[in-house]
Amino acid sequence: MTDLETRARERIRVLKEEIEFLEDFLRNAAKAAALLGGGAVGPAIDYGRPQEAVGEPVDSSAEEAHSSPPSKKTRVTDNPRPAVLIPAVIDILRQNGSPMSRRELHEALSARGLVVKGSDPIKALGTILWRAGDDLVQLEGFGYWPKSDQYRRANYAGTLFQGTTDGTAIK
């Protein structure tokens, strides 16, 4: 087994542990919410894997019939899907040639017609970018940058170049 395979298998193991931890957390949170709300704990919820349709509008007509009074905060569901947004962010960063802040990225995305909405759109974009940890990295003091690309001014080698002495990609 090569070093790259070993690292990949270790990463998979760590991610599986994180998923298990988060699923346990969600189950416990659901139980706590039921207890605090005065209701009985319902059946265990299978959260499964994230769905592809994240970010699409929800049909609220069916939901309104069974919902409680509206809360003060509502979740924006018509934001661009991460599958569309993240490649656009990477393209913008590569065209710019240097890392960018959330605000700069929000402006550049909006110019392309990809508008992130919410009570604090910059914070909402930051959350989306943070969740794209496999594709983006935040270089302290510089901004967001494609994780696979090197950026010498920040002494960042990029993930494709880690572990080599000559700057070539690991094979």
C-alpha cells in the first residue's frame, strides 16, 4: 500500500468517526428537544447521508398544515447549491490569482448571478465555504484559497504538493 493510499484510508476512518459522532449528537439533540418540549421521545431518526437537494426551495404548503407558529428566524432555502457555488468560488479565486475574503467572494459571486441570501449573507457564505473544507482552505491573514493549489506568499504548498521536496504532485 502506498503512502497516499494509507493517508486516504486514514482520512476515511477519521471522517467515519466524525459522522458517527455527529449522528449520535443529532439523536441526543432530538431526544433533548422532545423532553424540553414536553413531548415523548419519538422513534430514532435515521439522518443518513446529506441529500443532493440541499439548498433547494421547500414546498411550504404541506409543511404549513402541520407546523407550529413561525419563529423569528427563517432559514433561506433558495441559495445556490454548494455543487454550483464552490466550483464558481474556485474559478473566481484562480482568476484573481490570490486569496479573497468572504465579502470579496460574495461580491464576485453576486456579479455572476450567484447571490447568497440570509439575514447575514456574508456569514451564510462563510458557513458554505467552511463546509467545503475538502475544496477550500482559509489562509490566515490572506483569505480563502483552493485547497489543492499552492500559494507561496502564505507558504501554503497545496494538498497536491504536500509530501514532496521538488514541488511535484504525489502520484
